[in-house]
Amino acid sequence: MSSVSQLENANPVIFQRSVERLLTASDEDEEIHDPIDNREIFDLIRSINDPEHPLSLEELNVVEQVRVQVDDVGSTVGVEFTPTIPHCSMATLIGLSIKVKLLRSLPQRFKIDVHITPGTHASEEAVNKQLADKERVAAALENSSLLEVVNQCLSPRGL
């Protein structure tokens, strides 16, 4: 993705993707109220591309379904993500990509909290502060270069 001359984690551990969720007729019926659950959120974010590797966040174990919390009634979604290394310089970009994907995919009623899994990154407090600040997120998305990288992370592979 990114034109980085030297990768921070040149040989990441690659995890097997989970099976695709089978949709039923009632899942696709717009007349039936179908609450949003953690699997649905995971399905939205699992295929986000890593900014450094030609792999998805799921394949790098950066996102896991067990680290997604949803309260459909309370309209909240929480996602913890785990950078592959403690000094990952792409952590903010990864968190921003997750947040943008959810902002674009979910109804506006949802409050979205994206943060680093506690104890997994050297600068987790600073990254979490940036991701929680609406004004900083909005400013980041006004930066055309940064938005282009986020869009590359969100685009399907091969495009």
C-alpha cells in the first residue's frame, strides 16, 4: 500500500480468515428489524487492508470478532484493535481506517469508539486520544493525502 522503504514488521504472522457469514432470507428482508451485532461489525472491518502489507486486518489479527462490542439499543459500537508490533507507526492510520469504514457504513445514530487493545502499543494513550477526538478525525479526513491512504485501505483488493 504505502511506499515505505523499510517495513517495520517485515515478516508478520499471518492468521487464517474466519468463514464468511451465511446470510438467510430474513437477513436480507428490509421489512424485518435486524439488530446490528458484533459479527456484522466484524464483517465490515475484517477486510480493511493493512497500510504496509498486502494483507487484511483480520489476516494480521489486528481485528478480532471478540474485540467488537455492540449495543444496538444504546447505539454504540466499540472496536479494540491490536497493532502487530508495540511501536507500529501505522496504528493511528489503522484506527482511522476502521473508524471511517464504520462511519460510512452504519446509521448516524451510532457512537463509534475505536481504540487500541490495552497494553499492546507504546503510544496507545496518544493514539486513542486522537481517535476519540471528533475534530482531529475530521481534520485528518480533510487532508487529501491522508484521505487517499485511508481510501486505499478501505478499497477491495486488486483495485
